[in-house]
Amino acid sequence: MRGPMARSRPRRRGRHLSVAVTMAAVGLLVASCSSDTKSTATSGSTTTSAAPQAALLPIDTAALKGTVEAMAKDLMVPGVAVVLRTPKGDFTMTYGTSTLGATEPVTLDQHVRIGSNTKTMTGTVILQLVQEGKLGLDDPVSKYRPDVPNGDNITITQMLNMRSGLFNYSETLKLNQTLDTEPLKVWTEDELLALAYENPPYFPPGTGYHYSNTNTVLLGLIAEQLDAKPLARVFQDRLFTPLGMKNTVFPDNTSNVLPDPRSHGYVYGTNLETMGSPPAIPPDQQAAAKAGTLKPRDATDDNPSWTWAAGQGISTANDLVTWVQALAGGNLLNPDLQAKRLASGEPTDPTNPGGALYGLGIGKFGPLYGHSGELPGFNSFMGNDPENHVTLVVWANLAPSADGEGPATAIARTLIGKVYAPAAGEATTGDDEQHP
């Protein structure tokens, strides 16, 4: 599952990981937005600090609508939903259809799979348990999960920061082959961890960054252990009910059905075909897709249990707005821990300190905090700038695109560049090097 961090593969502009590593896209998502925001954001033209009272551009509804439509058509996305809120105006639009080749339009209340955005929920619950004194950020994971290799030297913080070094099970050949041959398979957490533990770590704990779904699965198991209830109940009691998120669910592992109303989700190629960087289908297939002779596969009902605490969530555009505003705005943690979380971001790429940041289960791209997510068929982005009161949520029902792009993250990246005025001496850029 994609997300703002990516697996170990080279960091590709804003691309998510391969379909199989969709969750990792979160990091990538962040990377994609961060580099674009860096060139267009004001006051503090890097992603290393928020930009208090940044200069915001007026919302040009017609121009934004044209941008979304043009990008959706270019990426061959059946449907897109966008919610943008700023002090300079709001912009909400839906594009296309929820089912390929049909006429039912996209709506903001349709349920979609949110992939790695789920990680922010798992991370938030862990931090709530920290402030309740039920665990410590410096605790070794072995205190709760003695089965973790080298667990005595891996802390809760390192797992939240994607710096544990634990191998990402989503990058294994076995998982990707099975997702292609048995898309309805119900995965258990033990099966996922076993795949990870069969492989050596990327690096000693704390010495590097590598987006790994293994970290978040372990954190989900720890949350269940300490709260003495299933993770779905933990999320409902701690997050969804208090925030009034009536259209957000964490389904049972055996469930592969999206609640109604729902959007279908589509994907080009197989998990094995898109394990490269970028996760694009071969050039001849890309040409066939452009010509309309190759259609994407309907992945709506693929079982997402292989993502569990790292990406199994289901939500709507409006509920994601509620969630990301609470996530960045401080409604879920006490002020000290919230401040610590927002200040925890470290560069995901040490050679690019002005790029994407990640820390304590949340990404930062430009002045926005949030995450991205991707599962086969669905790509989404959510971001909130609490200083300047900007919120952006985008989802698309195709992921990845034929050329390996994350459609929602690409659209979000471009829209961000149209919200913030360029800093003094900077030229306004559109998408620049973000696209291949």
C-alpha cells in the first residue's frame, strides 16, 4: 500500500510504491507533494517547518476544475473527488463515474479504501496509550512482542518513524504472487510478520529510514494487547465515534466488501508487473491503455487484509476531512504530545533535507501534515496546514495509473501549488519534475 514513505527503492518524485507496496506510498506521497510544495509554497520554502500566515492565493474555481479534469483525463482515471478548504475560498468537485463505463457519478459520500492513511490512525492510538502511561515511546518492542528479531534494540518510536530497519513484508515476492493468484485470500497478522522475518533487516535500528508496513502491523497488535479489544473496536471507541466519523470503518479481515454507496476501484497490470520503480506496466501495455484497447482490472473486492493496521481502513472524502483536521489540529492528543508529534518529522531522504518528512506516524509535505494511501484500485491524499487553515483531500478510483503514477497524489500535488503564493524570488511552477 502506498503512502508518504516508500520502500527501499529509489525515491521517485511523488510516486507511490508498486501496487504491492501501496502502503509505502504514504511516504512517497509525501515526497511527491513536498518537492512540489517546496517550489511553490511561501514563507519557508522547505518542508522542514510550517509556514505561519503563509500568503494564500484566491481560489479560482474554474481554473482548479479545469486542472482536475485535464489531469484525470490524462491519467485515464474513471473518477475523482476533491475537497479543498482555505481562508481564501473553498473548492469541492467530483469528476467522472464510480464505475468504469457506467453513468453513476462520483459523490463525496462514496466509500473508498484509504490504504496507508490508516497508519495515522494506528499511530494516533499508540500515542494515546503513551499519554495514558500504558507504554513508553522508548520502550523496546520486545516488551510487548518478544518474537520480533532484535526486538530488544527496536523502540516504539523507531517503528512509528519507520526507522526500525524491519523488512517490509509488502516487498516480498511471495506476497505479490499470492495477491495476484489469490486476491480474496484472508491474511493473518502472523502470516504477514512471518514474511517479514524471513528477510534480513535493512539496517540496524535507528540508523536509516525505510517505509515498512511491518512496523505498523506490530503497532496494531500492541494496541490490541494494551486495550484488550480488537483493533476495529479500538479505532471506533477512540477515534471514529468521538469525531463523529459515521462513514469510516476498519473492516474485519474476512471482509472484502465496501459499504454502499461505494466507488469501484481499478488497476492496470498485476502486482508482479508493477513491483518496479515506477510501478508502471510495460510500454506496449501503456500504449494499449492510451489507445483504449487495454482496460484496467476491477480490484474493488480484492481482500485488503494483507494491509491490516497499515492500510485496511475505509472512509469517504468528507470523513477524511474531519480526520486530517483532527490529526493535525490537536483534537486527539494533549498539547505537549501533539507538539512533539508535529515536530518529530525527519527527512525520508537524508540527501534532500528540504524534502518529505516523517515522524510518529504522520507525514509532512510543505506546510501540510497528513498522509497518502494506496491499494490496488484506490489512491488518496489528505493534508492539513493548521497554521494557515488549509485542508485538502483527494481520492481517485484508479491506482496506479498505467505509467505508475498515483493519480490522487499527482492531483493533490498540483493543487497545493495553486494554493500557496510563491516565496519572494521564486517562480510559480506547476508540476515541474514531478511527472515522468
